[in-house]
Amino acid sequence: MTLKAWAVKPGELRRLTRGPRLVWAARCAMRVEAWRPPGVEADWDAGLARVVAAVAAAPGNVEVAALARALNDRGARASNQRDGTADEAVGRCMNYATQALAGALAATAVADGPALAKAVIDVAKLAGSIPAVLAHAGQTEAPPGHDRVAFAALAVWGAMRADLAACATLAAPSTVAAVRGLAPLWPPGSQAWLPR
């Protein structure tokens, strides 16, 4: 199976307007913040705050380009430093995590419609890649008789898909805490794929 088989489809976002779509992208990034590279916490928090601020603003009214570039650079550096080591998979996850938040920042400049649907689905794909990377590296568990990669991928995509209904109710959040508290980032039982 490929990522495409599990991924949220554009039609699933149909009932979400621009604000809830950006909220969903922010929550996709929040879900993988455990894989932030060391030392990126301040930029990460600033990035989430800018995505939330952009929810109620016109597209492109919140400055995000420099911060998105900094996050991408930090993720790429973390991945390159771990390339060829026992931590290579974790480095890739760090890169995907920072790319997910950078993608959410870039999505704030996109007007509503198919282009925004694609932008936020791309954020989810980056976040959804992390469990598969860890599973391929043998760093996750699955119940007996279950494929480790499929189990991890279904868990993360199920959690992101479950978020869609909650995000539809929050068109203009005022704080990152409001977005984080909208619903559990990990519904019960969906964390079984997490690293040992």
C-alpha cells in the first residue's frame, strides 16, 4: 500500500472553509512536534502562533516566509547530521516534522479552494510519513498479525481524519492553546505505533 491509499482526499475537506483547513494543518504539525529537531522550539512555537494568527487574516497578511525557510533549514540540517547513522530514521522524521509546519505556514498565503486543499493535504502527508519511516526502521510495534507500516500509517491517518469534524467547529481560534485543546491529538488507542 502507498501513502496515497491512506491519505485524506480533497473531497473530505469539502465542508471545511479556509479557517478550519488552516486549523487542521496546524494540528497535523502539532501531532508530530515530538520529532522537532533540538533547539527549534522557539521557532516552532512562533510558527504555530503565526498559522493561528493567519486563520482570521486575509491570505498572505501574516509574514511567514523567513520562518518557514528557517524551519526547513533546521530540519534538513538535522536529517543530514544523522544520515548514515543509527539515528537516520529519526533525522528524516525531524525533517518531515519541520517541513510539515513550514507547509502549514506556506498554506496561510493560499486563498480557499482546491489550492488550499492541496496545501493542507501536503502538510498531512508530511506528518503522516513519520510513522511509516519509523515502522520501516523497526522502531514501532504492531499487534501480532498486523503489518507494522500499515498499522502505524492507519493510526496516524485515522487520528488526522478524526480531526476534520472538530476543526470544522473552530473557524477563528484566538490562541494556539485553543487549537491544541480542540480535541485530543491522539484519540484513545491511536498511539500504539509510537516508538518503543
